[in-house]
Amino acid sequence: MNTTRNPPPHLDIVSTSTMVLNVSLSSRKALHNVHLPYMVQRPKPTGYNVALKNAAEGYDKARRMVAWLYDIADYESSVPQTFSLQQKTDKYTWELSDEFPPHLAIVPSDQAVSAPSIFSPVRLAQTLLIMSSLWYDDHTELAPGPEQNTMQKLTEWNQERHRDQGWIIKDMFNAPNIGLRNDWFTDEVFAQQFFTGPNPTTITLANDTWVSAFTGEAKAQNNAKMLALFGSAPPNSFYVQDFSDFRARMGAKPDEELFNDSDGAMRYGCAAVALFYLTAVGKLHPLAIIPDYKGSMAASVTIFNKRTDPLDITVNQANDWPWRYAKTCVLSSDWALHEMIIHLNNTHLVEEAVIVAAQRKLSPSHIVFRLLEPHWVVTLSLNALARSVLIPEVIVPIAGFSAPHIFQFIRGSFTNFDWKSLYVPADLESRGFPIDQLNSPKFHNYAYARDINDMWTTLKKFVSSVLQDAQYYPDDASVAADTQIQAWCDEMRSGMGAGMKNFPESITTVDDLVNMVTMCIHIAAPQHTAVNYLQQYYQTFVPNKPSALFSPLPKSIAQLQKYTESDLMAALPLNAKRQWLLMAQIPYLLSMQVQEDENIVTYAANASTDKDPIIARAGRQLAADLKKLAAVFLANSSQLGDQNTPYDVLAPEQLAKAIVI
């Protein structure tokens, strides 16, 4: 067997020292003796296409560089290893001292060497990615400017760049984005994003408190049409996108202005709340918006939609600027929740905790370890790159919240991650989407819910068919007697481990174990796929979902009602070129197409030939089930009321088996 670990393909290598490749590293101390390759920094881009091409290639090379480092260090080895459980426990240790949630410690605590000295490749990748590509100085092509001072001009700017694309150089304007739709700003398209957009995971049935609060505000504003709807709508018709807890979760005061003045551009964050009406035929329609909730309705601004009926065509939606501004606030709030929590924390960081804890407490031969390991692949190295570059150098500089607020937001969400309540069936039920009614007309537009529930059922069937075999866990007693499973639980909960207090104290039944293993696979595969790969379409057209607002929020409803197009344009980064570029390019960089060898179909095919006949049998059934799901998901998409944007992100051939980007 060839055990050489080749450096990342297509890397520009300068032979400044001998590279150690044919080596198996069992200790992190060996990292100090590895002479790492250097990437040649590219010259300053000469045009827009070149800048985008360099950015995409730069990020991919940075990713491959760090993955290679993790490979030769045997954290994510491409060469089969035979570490004992004790060796793994010694190797995989926790970093508990930095601003991120607990994660893999690369620098051993007993060594007086700094992380930058080990991760110079990451710093080099940072230079390549950020300084050479994203920091391109010629902004005339990269991003629109003050001359694009109307939405019509911005839309035309976006369309022109799509028309100008060739077939040789591929960039984010080769793929369609939401700005190509003539109706991208409408209530229908706005609302549908919470069913089939990048974050379809948090829309929730409005409780009595919210319905009462909006009813009271409608009464205060003498809005008779809205009051009539509140009084006549059937039960369970109102849903919310609720970001009202941002300040509490970030450690800010209820009335504190949220902003970020770093990086040369003043940016504002908001904690919006949007109320929707879900009709009996499945039309989701926005009724009211609080652009920035400050602890109470009295302290906040609330605006109502002029259109109480989704079929109302008497209102010119294109020119309803106060309402369009409010919708922008909602999507900006959703950007923050999605990027920092739903995507980063709830998939990347949570899965890393699973990996480190499992490596420390489950032997390589343990059936749970064997089921989970294929879904880890490059997660650890990707997360290292994210912590070193993407979060501090990209996310923080474009967000409307300060770095301390952002990191408190992430850490708190990690600690309080509620495992069992986020099992797909429980999550959907708790948010007001009954499992047995998902195929009814009322919920037919919620394609994410329909697809993800079926995928959960399919994955659970696969996991169950393995774990419930008599060779592994014939009964609950065999689970309760498994000391490694208990040790895994302890590691996930311990303050010296992952510190996730809502992970089960113990797993003592077969069903509980099946659910938890299914959840770990779900997070790494379908859930990450659902919340990652649609960013290109919805977010590269910045006006649809800006990461922050670039002017202060209105202080009163009277002020908001006077807003014109110029006020909405002032909230966009037309004078902050770098922020616009980052907002547009990062979704493009993170939405690379899933490769065939990385998808769930290939995973099932590989499982079907596993040397363990139990896994092989289950793998063959999984492959057959996935083939059926492909047809079901296609049908679900074809039943959407909006046929302009299909929902196919969870199609098995496009579903990544792991967090690979």
C-alpha cells in the first residue's frame, strides 16, 4: 500500500525546504518537524472575473492546505490508522480557553509553542484568500457604487453581469441568483424563503403572547383590516420569524443599539420579528414586522402590511418603501441567525464536538464509531480554517454586531444546543408543523420540512437496522451496559469536555441510541446541506439579504412611514465596497457543488460493500430507499406554488455525506 500523503492537488509549491510526506504522525509534537509547503501569492487581480476566480481558487487551496495538514497529522487521515483508544484520548484533546466553543486542541497544553507557529499555513492561506483576492482595489466592477442609487439600477447591474459571463471563466454570476427574478422583492418571494431558503429551520407557530401583542398594536394604530383578520382567522394560522432574543443572547441591554464600527464602515444590526399568515391552501403571507425589537412593543417600531390578503393586487409592492425596508431588516436578522447559529454553530461546531468526544471515548471498532466516522471526513480542518480566517476576518467585518456580542451569541447557542428537541420530528411538531399533516395543502409549500422528515426517517431506518442487530444491541440492557456509550455522554456534557449540558446524561435504550446516532449523521449530512448550499442563490444578490444595515434604524413608526427609496438604498453597502464584495463572494465560495464521491448516494454504495455484512445489508437498503426519495423530493418541488425556484438541495445526488465545505 502506498502510504504517501500527497500535498493538496494544484497547490503552487515553492521548494524552500524538504517536505516530509511519507510519515505517519502519532503525536502532535511531530508537527513541529514537518516542513510545510508554501503557496505562491497571486498578483493583484486585473479585473472582476480574475478577482472572483482567484477568490474561489484561493479558498479551495486554503481548504486543501489545512486538510492536508490534518491528514499528515492523522487527525483526518487518508491512510488507515490503528490507534488504540488511549492513543486517541491522548491525541484528541479539547481547547477550552479561546473565544470559540470547545473544539479540538491542536497545540498540546504541555507544550510552550503558540498556535500561529503551527498554523502558519492558515495564516498564509489567509493572505492568499483575503489579501490577494477579496481585497481587490478596483471596485468599479467588483461591486455597485453610489451611482447605482435605485433598486432598478441595482437589478440591472446584477443582470448585466450575468449576461456578460462567458463559458471559460466561471464565477458567481454564471449561476443564477434571486436578483434575476422580476418579483424578488415581493411578499410571496420574501415569505417563501423561510420555507425553502437558506434558513428554513426556525419559522414557528405564533404563541398567544405574540398574537395578542400584534393585535394590541393593530388596535393602537387603528388598523381595522388587520384587526378583522386577527379576529376571523382559523386557529393555528399565524407564524413568526422571531429574532427578538438577540440582545439577551448577545449580552446586550434591551434598548442598546446594535452596531459594529470596525473595519472602516459603520454597520447596524437588528433583532426583527415578522408575523405571517399561513392560509389553508399553503400561502405564507407577511402581515406585520418589528424591524428591531427592544424588549417591548412600546419600545419598538411596528409596521403592518397594506396587503392583508396575499391575492391583493391593488398595492404597488415595488414602491412600498417602508414595507420593503422592514422586510430587509427581517432578512438581515435572518442572515445573522443563519450564518452564526443555524449554519456555523448548529452544524460545524456541534459536529466537531461529536467528533472529538467520540474519538476520545469510542474505540475504533465500536459500531457507533464506525457508523459516524464516514460523516466526519474534513470537518475538523474546515472548522480550523473557519476559526482562523472566515469568522474573524470575514464574518465579523460584515456583521452588524460587535465581535464580543457575536462570540457570546455563538458560545451560548452551543452550550444550550437542545439535542432531543431538535430531532427532526420533535422539532417540526414543536414549531407547529404536524408530521402527519406535512403533505396536506396547508403545508405543501414547506418543502424543506417534507424532505428533511423523510430523509430523517430513511437515515434512522439505516441506523436502526445496524444497531438493533443481535450482534450489537439486541435489547435495551445491552445499551445500558455499554460503558463506552456512557463515557461518550459524560464527555459531551462535561465542563472539561464539550460542555453541552443538554446532551443526554445517559443513553440506556436502543431507541435512544438510534435517535442520537441518526441525529449526528443528520447534522453532518442533510442538515448542513440544507443550510449551506442555497447561499449562492439567495445571498450573492446583496439587497435580498444584507449582513447588516449601513444606516441607523428608524426610531418611530412615523419616521418609518416616511421612508422612500433613498432610505432603503442608504441601508445597503453602496459606499462600503469591501463589505458588499464579501457579502456576495462568501456565499459563492461556500456553495461549491457537491462532488459525486462526497454525496450520500456514494456513501450508501460504499456501505453496501462494507466488510461487515450487517452494515452491507443496511447499505443496500439505504441505496434503494434513497433512490425512492429522489422521486419523492422531485414531486415535492413540483408541487410548490412558486415554480420559478425549484427546491432540490436535498436531492440525494446533491446531498453531501458530511460537512465538506
